[in-house]
Amino acid sequence: MTLTKSLLLGTSGALLAVAGAQAADLPSRKAAPVEYVRVCDAYGAGFYWIPGTDTCLKIGGRVRIDTWYTPAKSAVQLRSTGGPAYTGVPGGGTASSTYTSANGIDQLGWYARGLLMMDARTQSGWGTVQTVVTLRLAAQTGLAQAGQLSSVPLAVAGTTGATIEAAYIRFAGFTAGQAASNFTFLPSNQYHSIWSPSFPSGIRQFAYTATFGGGISATVALENMGDLAAATTANSLGFNPYSATAATATAVAPQRLPALVGNVRIDQPWGAAMVSAVVLQNNANFATPGIQAVTNGLGPLVRKTGWAVSAGLRINLPMLATGDSIQAWVSYGVGALNYTAIPNLNANTATTANYTGGFLRGDRDMTIYCVGVGCASYGVEQAAALNIAGVFTHYWTPSLRSNLVGSYIRLTPGSTTRNTDWTNGGLSSATGWSVQTNLIWSPVRNFDIGIELSYARLQQSLTGLNGAAPTAVPCTAAAPMCNASISPSNWTGRMRVERTF
């Protein structure tokens, strides 16, 4: 037995030795290292290294559901030749008038939004290269499809669409692409927009930001005029005091130059402050029926320089509660309504004032009118606007907060526009104000359930020819315009459920 065991062990050892020698003669192959996704903490939470690269990526998103109720108001919208196709008015060469009854206007609005957000960053010898893309898919119906200040939302079928909310590259202080405007200061944290400019979806731009010590920075930027709703079309006065011939403007104004924007900002533990300015060029082609007959509708190119200045301040109030703050913003401009007064077309949603009904036209920066017999020449003037807005944020508990928001606006058209009968496209000065309050509960981080109540009021008069009483407006079964209020008001109740991840 012992001899047998010895023979077996010896044979096994010999076989192993031979196998080892043969294996040594075979070519060796090392297993490839496994690439694991690693946390990248250089840029904050949520970033991961892309395997095989030196780039960190953060992927997130948001789902937002909104619904709101606004009582319908009978409305007549003031517009003139060259303006958008809002519900009709007399004037601007239009002999008849139209009227929208409250019976034909939606009272409900619905939004469903899904956002996909990507932020990629790579370190270089010149600093961080940042690339941001935010895509939005949305479905909306009813009031959610309204335009801006003077639109009348009518009952229409729901629509869906895809939008680029942000797409930019930042490198060595430069920003190229679609990013937040460098002029505005207040955040778009309210549910309904107030009478204040808003660019939550950004504006296409080339910008440079210089950073100094002590939290001080300065930015200069060229921003795309084509993103400004009020700058893309000029209004004109029809049958104005200077001639019995209507002046007209092309439907879309030619864009010749970008808007030039600059700001200086300071960010400190106590809060932040910023001053900013913008200069832009408003353009339109002027024509009369005679010019249109020989130039295919295009006449002389009209140019006018618009401008605006602003100042903003935010003060943190940790002595009240962690996260509390008060913010204020004031701006004044001429021919730059998008930067001073009007929530941009890509705003979160329209103002409550969209649904006040009555008469309002604050839709265009520039108005053209005839000068001389037979409209031999043209005049041009721009609308001025003063805007004051503020937000107070208070945390009742770490998971329960509220915002109190208010704004005031004063729109002042040029003197010729103010002294033209409103039925011919004239427009008086107008004052509007709005207030909102909301309550937002966050049962878990980045999950909000909120309600908001807002109120808006418009005050104005309808100017007649050279200061006289406005032309009488017939009240008929087809056009009962006298039923619309000149200085209307309205309120909105809104609910939102939102999850960011």
C-alpha cells in the first residue's frame, strides 16, 4: 500500500512538472483591467468620470406638472398694422372690429414638462471646459398656450413640442451658446411670471466674464435679437394725424446687429448686487400702398437705438430662517421692452395679466407713422418702460417655504402714438401691477408640491385724436366692444408638482 501511494504521488508530480514546463512555453495574456465608474467630486455632487476619458459628467432631469384656473374675461386687444394677429381692433387700415367674448376663452391651463439636463466638464491648462445641454419636452393645452401680455387665449386643441432650454460651452471666461441673459437679475422662481423680463430658457449669446477678487465679476455679451419677441416686429399707425394714408411695416423686422449687454456683479455671504445695461437696434421696413406697389412691400429701412439700465439686490436673511432672502430689481429703458417689462416668449408661463381682458398693447418696441402729405416720409418712436419687482422668500420649516412676489410697470409710448386715436393704432400710457404668493412643500429633497394665488391689474385710458375723446366704438351683436373693460383685473389659482433628479 505504501509502495502504491509512493508511485501515484511520483507520477502526479512528474505530470505537473511537464504541464508546468509546457505552460511556460505558451504566450502569456494578461486580463484587461475593469473600467469602473468613479465619483468625480471636483465639481460638486452628482458628477462621475466617463470611463476611459478625463471628462466628468452629470446627468439629471425634471418632471413638472402644472394646472391653473383663471376666470375668463371678455376682451378686445389693441393692435395695428404690422402687429401680431391678436384678436382684432379697428384702425391700422382695418375698418371693422372684432370682439372676444368670455364664453370663447379658456379658463384652465395644463402643462406637462420633462427635462433632460447634461453637464460635462474637463480640466485644462486654461481652466475648466464646461458643456451644458438641457432639452425640454412639453405638452400643453388651454391657457398654457397663451402668448405674452396682450394675447387672448382661445379654446384650442392641445399641442406638444421639444425645446432647447440651454446649450452652451464655457471656457476661460467665455460663454458661447444659449444661456441665461446677462441683463436680468431676479430668478424665475414664481409659478406665474410677473411683469418683469424673464429668460428662463436663456438667450443665444457670445459673452466674456472677468472674475476679480472679493466675489466681483464683470460681463460683456452679444445677445441674439431674434430671441426678443418685442424686437422682431414694428407697429405702425394707420390713418394717423399726419396723413390719410396708412403707414405699414413688414411682418418681421430685419435683424442687423446683436444686442450689446454688460453687467458688474458682486456675490458675498450677505447676498448679491448687480448693475447692467443693454444697447440694441430696432429695425423695420417702412412702406405705403404706393411704395408697396413698386417695391414688393419693402420700403426704406428704419433704424432706432433702444437701451435699458437696471440694478438688482439680494440680501440673505439667516436671522429669520436658513434660506430666507429678499430680492429687488428696478429697470428703465426705451425701445427695449423685453429687457425691462415683458416676460420673454420662452418664459415659464405667461403673466396673469395675459388674461385680464380689456385693452392693452405693450407688444412692440417701435412704432412707425406717416409724415407729410400722401405719407411722403416717415416718423418713428419707441416705447419707454419703468419696472420695479421684488421677491421675499421665507422658510417656515426646512421643508416648507413660501414666496411673496410683486411687480409694478409703467409703459409710456411716444407722443405721436399717445395722441393718435386708439382706433387708428394709438396707445395711451398704461400702468400695471401684480402680486403673487405661493406655498411649497418639499417632503423629500428636490420634490416640490406647491400652490399659488396671483392677482394682476391694468390701468389705462384710451386716447382720442390729439387728446380728444376716442372715436365711438359701435356695440353690435357681432362686435359688442363696449362690454370690455378698459382697466381690467384678474386672478389665478395654480398648482404644481415637480421632481428634480
